[in-house]
Amino acid sequence: MQTATIALPDPSATARLGRALGEHARRGDCLLLEGDLGAGKTSLAQGLAAGLGITESVTSPTFTLLNEYAGRLRLAHTDLYRLTALEIASMGLAETWLEPRGVCVIEWPERLAAARGELDPEELLHLRLVQDGEGRRAELVRAEGRGAAWWAEATVDFRG
């Protein structure tokens, strides 16, 4: 596995990491993004959208549950913060995540207990954003197969 932690000293660094992920994303890639409230999940998703060539405003889907955007690839951005595992399974959201037309970002993936078995681990990149003093750091939780390649390609400029 490549570098497991990346320092993000300010919001622009978080957006830059997201942009790099968007620029290297391929159809079917899925980013599981965890972190406390205010950790920068939406900032990273906004950067990813910019890297996909999405020009419209990207906002947190906390109350809408799912926002979709069109760019070089479609982006499905989901926030599971307010949902239980049973609600996630019953809403059929996994169909959107598995849609091969684009890329998905799932905030609060720890709420995926019931639906996780439906996601292919070869296509997942799982990151945790952690507050670190005045900045943040991105910690690689898991990346295998395509997820590992995606991480390696996107983070070349971030490695010391």
C-alpha cells in the first residue's frame, strides 16, 4: 500500500487532494469518506467534483441524502449521517453507488453495515479525515485493487 497519511494544513490542501482524486477517477470508482463533523468531507468532495470538471456548486447532501452532478463522469454524492443501516438498505441507495456511469462519494460510510456487502471492495477507496491542530490529515483506511491504484495515482504530488 502507498503512503497512508497525507497532511492537509488548510482547506485549500483538502480541496487539492479532492481535485487530484477527481482528475484520476475512473468510471465505477467509489470513495468512502469518514470524519467528524467539520473534518472537511464536503471540501474534499467539492475538490473531487472540480477534478471531474463539474462547474456547478457542490453542497453537502446531509438533508437531501443524494446529490448528483454531471462532469467528465457523473458524481453521486451521498451523506448517510442521518440514516440507520436498515434505512440505507431499504432505500436502494446501493444501486446509485454501483452505477457504472460515474463516481460515487459516500460520507459517513460507517453507517453502511447492512449495505456494505453489495459494494465491490476492488473498487473502493476508504479515507478518514482527521483534525490535526489547525489543519487536517487524510488517513488511508483501505484501498485494494482499483482503489489502491486510484490513491497511488492521485497522491503522487502529495508524497514527501
